[in-house]
Amino acid sequence: MKLLLLLYIFIFQITMNDFNNLFRKYHRRLLLYSLKYVESESDALDIVQNMFVAIWENEKYKQDEELVKAYLFSAVKNGCLNYLKHQKIVKKFENETSLQLMTMEAVHYQSGERSLIEQENMKQINDAIDSLSDIYKEVIFLSRFEGLKNHEIAEKLNIPVRTVETRIFRALSTLKEKMLQKSFFILLYLKGLGSIVK
Amino acid sequence: MLLVLNAKNRMKDREYIENLIARFLNGNCTEAELQELKTWTKTSPENKKEYLSIKDIWDSANSPKENTEEQLSIFYKNQYEKIKKSRLLWIRYSSAVAAILLIALAISVLIPQKSTNQTESFQVFSVPLGSRSKVLLADGTAVSLNSGSELKYSSNFSADNRLVELTGEGFFEVKSDKEHPFLVKTKDFNVKVTGTQFNVCAYDENNFTSTTLAEGKIELQIDGSNQNFEITPGEKFELDRKTRKYTLGNADIESEIAWKDGEFIFRNIPFPDLLQRLERWYDVKLNYSDAGLQKFNFTGRFKNQETIWQVLDALKLTSPIDYRKTTFREFTIIYKPLKQN
């Protein structure tokens, strides 16, 4: 039976190219996107899996990639919101305010705003992190890659928590500038092309 | 002075809110602090926008474990479990899997066979010693096979491809088809016909290989030479297998082909030939040691109802021989010259 399963997986891994490509290209980004709203990584993974099941069943993966991509992100977001609603019911969501903040965020992206996760590929974001100055890179690394909380970073670096908080905010703000700048340059470049064509 | 103070306060406020955001994202915020943050985002669209864009950067700089391939396998595994639950689908997919396997199997079986396919498979029809049989071939040709004979033909034998190989003796009644000649191969010569009746005698142990034509016309080609012969009805072609010499002359058709109707006719045949025929006919072994027997020629006619005992008794009466049974189905023929007193 185990063998049959492996055979089954193997056959689909080699035959369902459209679907596999889509999965490989977007899975990680969709996971990041769902982690915007869902703290638990395993719940986030479930949401993404369910979304791919829907894509598989309605055969959306056969459509044009741009359409599918937009569909993927909004489907994951809806999945997350449903999850939150459910959490609110079962757990009486201890943190009413943080739910309100999340709802605000969801409404924001519902209005057509696009997250960096949707716009950029992960490499561009990682490149921007790499180009940060060392003290900023350090706090981003410790918080986002090592998973340390602010007070843990403070202990580790032997600095006040307040300094850690400041550095984290500055690091994020610098990253934001860098990403904006990049898209600004792209915009300039496109405009330049436009005038050349004229 | 007041302005500077205001600016300082704003700076402090600004720092405070920045730290609050950082604490919210990666620290332990109290409910009161959360309220503060919420209120701040609500005060102006810029505040809200700033908060959301900082959070977006924070979210996109996240680095969960790289597990896309693992997740893809989990996806297929879940699909598999689901399908297992719904029997119908399960059967559909497993038959798809089975079909793929079958195709793969068929390909792996067929591809190597294609290269060896040149050596096509053969059907062999053999008649044991002591019995006779008749075969009807796919093109409508009837072949009577004498005792101890073997007819071999390709599994592709058809009305368009009429080729058989014969060891032993066979009488052919070939279905007429001028477009597609019928070919009989023996170890010594090939006989090509379009529609006739003829006998071919090509036993491995015989000294001679021969063919006798009853009706129609046959073309004969000796193996390993370009010699072609046309044989007319009533003629017998006989090839000495050792010397490769041949004779072509008139033959006694009746005695040649009587065997196919269960008769055993021999006219003036040498003693060794007679013994050989009898051996084959009755599936017995007949030995003799006296060379004096070889000079006798025999003539006779049996209806095949007789036993080997009756045949030998008859010979004993008409010629100077006697016989003794040595073992099971084995006899010794003894030369007993008539005493001339």
C-alpha cells in the first residue's frame, strides 16, 4: 500500500506539471502571506494546503498565471479570515484588539492594495535585507531568522529592550525605503523606455 | 521655546509609537498598548498606512522552514487518502495506474522482441512413427503426412505466404493460386508449385530424397545450386544425398502415393528400402546382417490392416528369409538361401 502511494505521488509529480510548477513557485509566498494573519505555522500550512486542494479540484491552475496568482493570494487571505472568525468563536479570542488590527489589515488588502509578498519575489526582499547596515541586519536576523523575541535579543546583545525595539523599527523602515526606491527606479526606467519609444 | 518643546514631544511620541510597533510585532504587548496602537492607526490615514507597510515588510522578511517539496508530497498524499475513501474514484485512478504500468510492461516486452522478431515463430506438426495424419493448411492446401514426418510452417503462414518445411514424407494437394506459389523446403531441394498434387519424400535417414508428381507442374531447385528442374506428371525426381547425383524418370505413381490412403504398395524395391519402409510404417526395428539379402527386389501390396507379424510371414513365404523377434518391437531378418538339391 505504501508502494502504491509512492507510485501515485511519483506519477503526479511527473505528470501534473502545471500544478506542480504553480505549487513550487507560490507555496512559500502564500505561506508567508497567511502568516500575516495566522500566528501558528501549522495552521497557516493547513490553510495553504486547503487552498491548493480547491485549485486542484476546480482546475484553476490551468488558467493564465497572472489570474491564478491574484486568485491564490485572495483565496489564502479569505481562508485566513475564516480561520480567524472561527478562532473568535471557539476561543473567544483573548485579544480582541489584535483581531481588530488584523481585520483592518485584511480590509486594506481587500481594497486592491498588494503586499510586498505578492509583488516581489523573495530574493529581492532578501537582497534588501543583505544591504542593511550591520546593526540592523543583526536584529532582523535574530528576530526573523532565529525567532528570538525582543527581550531575548536584548539579553543576547546586552542592550536595553528599548534599543532593540528602536533598531527593529529602523531596520524595517530602511527596508521599506529600499523596496520603495527599487520600485521607484523601475518606474523611472519604464518611463525612460516610454520616452525612447516616443 | 514652546515650538522646540513641541517638536521634542513629537519626537518622543514618534519614538514611542515606533517602539510600540516593534514591540507589537516581536515582543509582549499589553492589552493597553494594543489599544494605543489601534488608536494611533485610526487617527490618520498616514498612520494607518505606515503601520501596514511596516508590518508588511516585517511579514515579508519572515523565514519559515523551507518545506515546499515536503508540502507538495503531503498534498498528493492527502489527495490519495481522499481518493481511497471514495471507492469509485479509487478504482478509476488505480486502473489509470495499472494502465500506465501495463503500457510500460508492454513496451518493455515488445521493444526487445521487435529486434528478434525476424526469427518468426513456427508451428510444427509432427506425426509419430507408426501412424499417419492429414493437415489442412490455412490456404486450403491439404497435406497427408506419413509416419515419422514433420511439417513446419511459420505462424505467418497464409494464402499470401505459402512456405512449409518438410522432413519425412508428405503428399501435397495444393490449392491453386498462380499469384502466390506454394513452396516446400526440404534439406536437399525446394519445390515450387502453384496448384498440383505431388509427393515429397525427404526422411533424414534415407539415402535419397525424392518427389513424385501426380498432377500439374512443379519446379524444383536443388539446395546450394542454380539447377532448376521442371517435372511433369508421372515423373519422379530422386536425389542421392551423398553423391548429389539425381535421376529424373517415370515412376509408378500408384505405389508412391498409396500410403496416403493407408495402402502399402511396393514394386520391385530393393530389400533395404523395403525394410526401411516397414520400420517406419509399423514403428519397429528390423535388423539384418547378411549382405546377400541386399540383392533381392520385392514387390507386394498390403492394405495396412495387417500386423507386422503377418507382413513378415508373407515375406517369409515368398522369399528366402526367416525372422526372429529379439526384443520389444525389434526383429532380426535371417537370409535362408534355398537349398538346391
